[in-house]
Amino acid sequence: MKTVNEKYINVIENNTFYYFDDEFEEIYEKHIFSVKEAILYLKNEVTNNGCKKEVFTNFLLAKKEIGLKAILAITGFSNESLKRLITVIRIINDNEVNKLVLRKFWDDISNEKEISEWGTNKIEKLIISNEHFRNGLINIFFEGSTHSFFQQTLPAFELQKLSLEKLQFNINALIDTLARYKEKGSRAAKGKNNPEVIIEKLLNSLNISFEKGDLNELIEYESDTKRTMDFIIPDKENPLIIIESSFLTTTSSGQGDKSKIEISIDSLIKEHYPEAHFLGFVDGIGWYVRKGDLRRMVGAYEDVFTFHQDELERFEQLLIEVFS
């Protein structure tokens, strides 16, 4: 049996630093080259024929899925964000937006069943098979930044990606795309952009104290299964309300695991803090499109709130009742 130090030295001395498969790298480099060539082709088309909607719709039809990837690369709008936006458009069923995207020609507006998110393959097939979907998609990129719905729905960081100047291959606009791509991860990590700040402000406005971290009894008796809590109100010694917050704009395989963890935490709280209310703030399009995980997730809580203004007022009323 090797010692810990021997195993440690083995990893240090024989580290390969980066893993890569030559065959995969070659295939992916060809893919990147195809996207780059498509972008250059589009730039040439715009230069020769002008920044017109038909230039882009024809480009989508000719280049198919590579054409969509090229437009997304120019604007900095991710494939994930595009899927979310199409889902939101189908959910809200707004007359003006429906006209802009020509929805009646590619989606059954009268369908009353729950809307599920379309995958990338379906979107790419619609681009090829349905000219109205193709035109509607281009309308978003041409008019989205000035349309009231998108202005009210998308954060400024995403809205600016729909700037028409990007489709004109304006150098400043393309630099903007690069800058936004570089800072996307950093922006997401900023605490002030976390909706939990709304809960903090509400608690502070009511002069209600709170703490974050591990619950005392779970540390002592359930150290293997405990987890950090987002809000412990008013304190860890005598919690009356315990809150977990999850706002997701993207989806991930981890959502199923998160819902299972919350259910186990609920059992621990009931055992060790039977008088406490275990509440959840669960919101965002990322949960909306993963309804199975969402259903399991909300089952863990005594009550669930979103960050909608009506829901925040309902939460405020609950706080007043608990601390009255």
C-alpha cells in the first residue's frame, strides 16, 4: 500500500496537465472552421447586398444549423438563451410578440396543454422546413432590442446582444460581443445580481434579523447530510423560518439532484426544528422547463414563493404574521 505522500508525488510528477483526444480535436477544429467560414460568407453577403432580413433568412436556409451557430456567435446570444427565449415567447402568448415572430404559422397557439421546451434539433429542423419560423427568428435579431416585450423581459446584458449593429458587422458591436462573452461568468457570480438580495432587503425593511450557514443541531447530529441554508430567521439558535432560494435561467442535470437533497433536508428540519417553517423561493425559466424536477423540488417545502411582486407581498405578510 502506497503512502499518501507517494500517491501525492505520483500525481504531481506524472501529471499530463491537459487531456485531449487527437481524433476529437481534429473533428472539432473542422467544426470551428465551418462556423468561421459561414461568418465570413455572411459578412460578404451583408457587404454586397446590405443588412437586410432576406439576406439573413436566405443565409439560415443555405447554411442550416451552421448558419444559426454563426449568427449566435456574431451576437453573443447563446444557444441555451435562444431556447429559453423561444419558450418564454410561447408561454406568454402575447399578440404583439406573436405577430413579430409569425407564431401562428409555426406553433399551435390554441393548444392548451402545458408548454415544454423545444430541443436544439427541433429548432434547427424548423429553420429549414418553415420559412415563417425562419423569418420570425430573424425578426427577433433585427427588432428585439427596440421591442417593448424584450426590453421588459431580458436583462440589459442579454438585450444588447440583439443590437442590429452586430448584424451589420460593426467593429464596435463585435468587440461588445467579445467583451460580453468574456465577462458572462463574472457577471453571473456577482452577488448583487442574485435575487436573494430582494429577500435581504425585505427582511431589513421589516427589521427582522437573519443568518446564513449551517444549523447548529444539524452540525452536531447530522454532519454528513447537513447543508448551508440561505436564510435562517431570526438566528441559528431559535430558527422560526428557514429559506432555500433557487433562481435558474438555465437547466442542468444537477436540478434532479438538488430536488432530492431538499427533500432530505426537509426531513432533517422536521426532526430537529419541528416549529420552524421550511420555505422555498423557486423561480426562473430554468425551473419552468424542467417540470418533473420542479414538482419534486417544491414538494420539499411547506410553502413556495417566486420573486413576482405579488409573491413578495405574500411572503411579507407571512413574515408579519410569524413575528407579530
